[in-house]
Amino acid sequence: MAHPTTVYPPFLASAAHPDRMAVRAHLRGFSAPPPDRCRVLELGCAAGWSLLAFGSTLPGSEFVGIDLSEAAIAQGQEWANRLGISNVHLRAGDATDIGEADGQFDYIFAHGFLSWVPEPMRVRVFEIIRDRLAPNGVAYLSYNTFPGGHLREMVRGVMRFHTRNFTADADRISQARGLLGALLEPPVPESSYHNYLARLAERLETAPPEQILFDELADENFHFYFHEFVGMAAHFGLEFLAEAELVDFTAMLPPKARATLSRVGDRLAREQYLDFFIGRAFRQTMICRAGQQQPAADQVEMVRGLRIAAPMASEDGQRWTGACGSSVDTSNALAQTIFARLGAAWPRMLSGQELLTAAPSPKEVRILANILVQCIESGIVRAHIVPPAAASQAGERPRASTLSRAQIGERFVSSLSCEAIELSTESDKKLLDLLDGSLTRAELAERMAMSLEELDAALRNFVRLELLENK
Amino acid sequence: MSQHTGDYNEILYPSYLATQCSPDQLSAMARMKGLETAPPNACRMLELGCGDGASLIAYAYALPGSQFVGVDLAARPVEIGNAKIAELGMTKVTLRCADVMDIDESYGDFDFIFAHGLFSWVPEPVRYRVLEICSDRLAPNGVAYLSYNAYPGSYQRDMLRAMLQIHTRDIADPVSKIRQSLGLIDFIRSSPFRDTPYHQFIQGVHEHRGKAPPEVLLYDELGSVNQPFFFHEFAALAARHGLQFVNEAVFDQTLAGLPPPLKQALDSLGNDVVTFEQYLDFLSGRAFRQTLLCHQGIPLNHRRQWEPLTELYFAAPVLEKESKEGDPAGSRRYAGLQGRSAAVADPAVQSALKHLGGVWPAIVPFEELRTAAGGASETLGQHLLQLAEANFVKVHAHSFRLAPAVSDKPRASALARRQLGERFLANLFCEAVAVTEPLGKLVFARLDGTHTPADLAAGLGVTQEAVNKQLKDIFELGLLEA
């Protein structure tokens, strides 16, 4: 729910991108609707930052967003009109207004919503997913979780008492920040409480100042234990599909803890204990209709259906670092060869089908497919069903998306794979602004007062960030 | 509640001596805020949730002029306690198996009422009843003590509790529940992410657990009710029952350690003691409170002040130590209670501390220390306040009578001799102590006032020197009677 006076700071829910959800569903053995020809609904879309990014990169799909804040919706609509993004429809209203007239959606998501609305609205969110989700559709909900959330609740209790006599948002923000500073006045005692406060202060340094209104000062901030969340989903005929965040925490466990966890037979219980182990405070969970998943599905078939890319690099041939800076160890010679191929091709996509042909026997095909699936699930290797239309080379007349160029003055620009990119230098901002596809490299170098080598380096960086269009 | 007694009868809550709740301590801490309580040795005291009466029996033994009544819903601990009372021939302490809901005027009025480890662990109607009793049964200048879990710190306990409950929800057997709970804590501790606040807390729980009996876990974290309060919420509840905040039961060090700008900010809160205390909790992240209450309308002085100390008594096993680097010039460093140490530069205060160490375990009035210091009340008072806040010196409202030295025929507390073999012995000023050496235990068991050290040495077949060493330790534990 939007805060009455302050608009939620811009945010890009990359993890809710239809293609990313489709890939996760694919890896759980079911085929979600095609991301480039689908209908998507976002509940609590604010100014539509996510939908505008998705809509501009998936022109064959249709996107509907709803938010209570008229100011936010007006802002988003203005962007859509100005940029000619016609497949994104934003409307001001209560999520309870979503009904049969809105039809069926292949993907439904709500980011930063479920924990911040009152109980009846939480129930309504699940009802909407039950009633409006296509049979093979996927929904994404992010929410605050216990056990980590108890620590957040602790600070919220303190902050809300301290700001109880203030009503203006600006006063509440400055009071809360002032108290945090006072509580961390040296000498700071050595305790988990003070450690948490110190980390919060660190986080707030780089976050938009209004962020604190939606977390530590929120009227409503509901936390679920994971088992409660899946219990609620089950009540509406929905079940856990996967986490949208591409991190494999199980792989990080020490051997003894991993062995303990593997004795927990039930997948959902394992997820719960994983939360206990890491003290998780936030989840981005994908759910689908009960009975859709076939976890025992053939991994070879899965890999064949995907387009794959990763900046794989290794010094010793054993430990390979890929996307997100995560790494994997392998002694499998075939995997090493495949990783090297991916690294050489990056950022070009290779087809899973083509990669598997390198394996000489059906057995080795299966082993290789298994390794690739694991790497995809932990975010080391990126996989797509509909790859982003990003260039693998800058080309003679490089062109960036209209949306990203319009966002230069904002907190971030959207890449073609819908990641939020923060441009750190004025030079990058100026260059991006010039990339409307009309200027040659030589003209660009001149305008930027750069050598061609310097320009190429800057453009290579843009290619890596997937900011340049491929046609 | 019935579910509760079931638990408490099956696995007994470990016997616990609440030193901080004795009439002596409640009176001392109330007097620090200007409340004139009844004399500790001529009072009536009520304990709610007394268990086996370990606290009340120790108080009754040390304060024979006072009367003590304990109430608990669980029958077995009450029976155990009453059997001990009968065996010791004590007449001024009674334990009753009763529901706090049934306490009425027939119980009379009390100068002190306390409930330790009860308030947060009972359902809401019982909590209201406890506050009603504190209001209805408390004498006009009486003091009530309630301990409870406090926010913000207890959000972390909520976290632990919820996880343990999820983990053990299908286990009925209490012993397996405890074992499984400890297993989960170990599982989380094995994380490679050691420095997160979450893992720091779990590690702290583990270290704390190491000191406490495992069955405490069953009640503190696995019980069906565990309701923490922000201090301001607790104070509002008390106010609705006509009660006001007096003090905490133990000195708080938070204030003394604050940087000056924060001290000034807190001082600007003026007379709003509830808000002041609430911010102290925010600063320290407090998870537990032991709060003293009295009737509204009694004028209290909430300023941090040394003056009330002039009416109180002091004890500390002071020993001079080597100075530390950075100690002020001319200062001497002393060890006090529980290994606390302090550097003191004022020569008059040094003399007073030397005197206090010389007479330990005796409890001496302010006047005696002032004489030893050569007459400077304010300097001495200011220093004693700091030392009390740092738990270096113990403040009493009553001068318990102890043997001034090991006598010809030393006699130990009959209560403590009866407790030999249990988890702790109650000394003569109501602290839990232990005689650990095998010879010490043998000597202690025989200290009925009829044996000389030579008899003891001969009877035990050891040298008199060995016996004297044990007697000195026993004496210093505050176990020998005058």
C-alpha cells in the first residue's frame, strides 16, 4: 500500500521478470506461458518502474499495474505516454478492484506489498492469484520473514515510540535518523542489538532517505515464517515453486549442517530450516497452482529448452567464477570445457541444445545437464527462454533503449534484461544520452572528447551491462 | 494455567534464590528514591509463584523478625518447601498451594510483594490479577517487585522462542524437547556467517545456556506464554492499577557509561521518569527488567543521588591490586565484588575501602565508613554511588548479623547445612553461594557450634591448618553465625 504522502522510492523488481519466472518454472518441470506473449499483473506498482522496463523490452506482452497512490500512477502514466510504451496500463485504485473484467494473467506479482498491507488485503492478494492466474501461470510475492524479521521489529518498536508525536514524513525521517545516530554514539557496546543498529545505519547511508518510512516506521509490517506463508498459499490452492533470488544457500553450508539439513525429508521444511540457519528477514517467493510441478523431470530436456550465457572465468581450471560474482568448483573435464566456451562467448548466448552436443555419451549429457541446472539455480550461469535484445558488440552506430536514456537523471537506468544500473560517472551519463543510434563511433568519440580506444572501453562496459540494443 | 502446573509438577523449575528480591534489597533500592519502607527485619512479605520457597526460606532464616507467605499453583514444589520449613522448625514462613486468582483480604496487607519470573509467563487475566494484588494487598508505603521480559531486547528472545517452538511442536516428551532445542541452537551456531547480529545473538544464547540448567529453557523459551513489554507499556499497566515506578531492583550501569551529549539529551526529559527509563532501554537494548512499584501519590526523588546512601549499609571483599596503565596518578586499584575492579584516587575513599575489605563479610553503616574516611560525606557518597552502580560494592538496607570472626566453636547457618548437596547454599545475607572443596564440605557439615577446629581436624584426620583454611573460606562466604 502506498504511503499517504510520500511516494515509494523507484525500484525495479528484476526478479519478477516474466522470463526469469518462466525459467524457474521450466527448471521445476513445467512450462509457464511464453514471456514474449503473456499478460502480467502487478499489485502495488507505484509509478510502474518495473512494468515500464518489462513492457519496453517485451512489446508482445501486456502489462497491467494497480496502485492506491494517484500521484504515483499519474507519474508512471506520464512516462508511458512520453516514451510511447503502449502495452503498459497503469491505474489508480484498490487491489480489491481487480476482478473478472480484468481477465486472466499469466504472471502476477507484488513486490514490497504483502507485508505492508492489513490482513484483509493480504488475503485478497492470494484470492486474486487464485482467481486470476492462468492454469500454468506463476506468481511472485516478496515479504518480510521471521526469524530475521524479529530484529527488524525490534528497531521498528524503538523508532515508532520515538516518532509517535510527529506526523510529517520529513520530521519522522529526521527524528528516526537522529535517534539511530544517538544510539550509536561511541562507545558502542558490543551486542547483537548494537550490531544490528550499526548495520542498519550503514544500509541507510546509501538508501533513499524515505526508505525508512516503509520499513522501520511503517504502520503495518507483517512477517511470515516461511511455513506460514506456504500454509496460507496452500489454503488458496497454491504451492511453493522456488525462490526468485538466485542464490544457493545450501551450497554455502558447512558439511555437517548440510548433512543435518539433508536428513530433513520435506523440501518445504528444508527451506524453513535454511531460514533459521541464515536468519533470513526477506523472501521473494514464486508460487503456482498446486500440482503443476514435476521435480523429477528430465534435466537434459530442461537445458535443451534454454539459452545460456555466463562470464565464466577461472585461474586454475577448477574454480569458476560466473555471473553475480558467485563461483563453482568442478573437476569434471567436460564441464570445464563448457565453462570455457561460455566465458569466450560472453555476453553472447549459446543454446543449451548446442552445449550438450559436446558430451560424447548419454551419461555424460546427463551429468553436464545436471551441472548446468545447478549453476543456473545458484545464479552462476544465466538462462533465458526469451533472451534480452541486448547487443553482444557495440556496432558502428550503438543505440541504447529509449527508456534507459530517459532515466538518466533518475536513481538508476533499466538495462535490457531489466536490471537496475546505477551510472556512477557523469561521462557514462553523457555517453548514454548520445546513444540514440544516429551517431557513429567516430562522431561519439569526438562529442565525448575521447580517443576511440577510450570510447570502445566505455561501450564494452555498456555491452556488459546490457544497455545496448542488438538491432 | 492448568497446562502450566502440569509442566511445573513434572519437571521442576530449578530452585532459585532471588537475592535481589529480599526485603533488604527491595528496601535499599526503594530508599535510593526516597521511599521509606518498612524495616526489613520487621515486615510482612508475599511472594507470588514461590516454587519451592527457596527465596522465602532464606529470607525468613536471615530476617527472623519478619513474616513470609508464598503462593504457588504447583503442588509438588510447595510440598517440598513446606517439608524443609517443618524440618528446620521455622514458624514465620508459610507456603500455600493456591491460585493467585484466589488471593483475597484474608491474606492481610504486605510491606513487600514480589513475583519473579511470573509476569511475562502467565496469561493476561493472571497478569491483571497480579497487578491488582500488588495494588490491593500492598501496605501504604509498601514495595512491589515484578520481573518481566522487556522490549526492545526481547524481540530477539521472541525470535529464538518461535524457532524452538516450530522445531519442537511435534515432540511431547519434555526431555527430548530440551535436547532438540539445544540441537537447533547448535545447528544455527555452525553457520560460517559469524558476525551477523542474528548469529551473534544465537551465540550469546548458547553461552548463557552454558551457565543455566537446561530445564530453564523449557520454561523460559518453550512455555506457552511469554509476553514481553516495552517499559512504557508496563508503566501504563501499573498506572491503571494505581501503581508508580520506583526503581529497578539492581543498579543500572547504562547511565554511568553514557557519552555526555546523550546524558544531556536524556536530562532534557525532565521529570518524565517513564520516558527516561524507556530511552535507557533503547540505549542498552534491554531484554529483561526487575521493576519496583509503589502506590501512586508517594513523592519520590528520581534524580541520581548519593544522599540516601547515608542511611544504608555496605559490604565488599575489597583487596588492593596492581595499578593498570592509564590509572590516574596517586590512585590505587581495588578488586571488589565478582572480580569488578576500580581505580580510586581520593585518599579518604581509599581508607574507607581498605576498612570495608578488612571487615568483610561484615555489613557496615555509612557512618562507619565515613569515620574510616576521616569525615568527608559527599566525596565518600559520590564514590560509593559509582561503586554501587558498577556492582563493586553491595548496598544493604539491613545489617545482617554474622560472626565477626571464626570463633572457638564455629556455627554455620542451619539452613545452609540442610542445603548441602543441593544446587546452592543460602548465606546469611540471602545470596546463593557454594562450598566446593571436598574437605570444605566435610568441615561445613559439622559446624553445629559444638566442635573446635582441633576437634574437627582430629575427627577428619587432617591437620588443623587445613581445617582453618576451610573455615576462613566458609566465614568469607557469609555462612557463619554470630
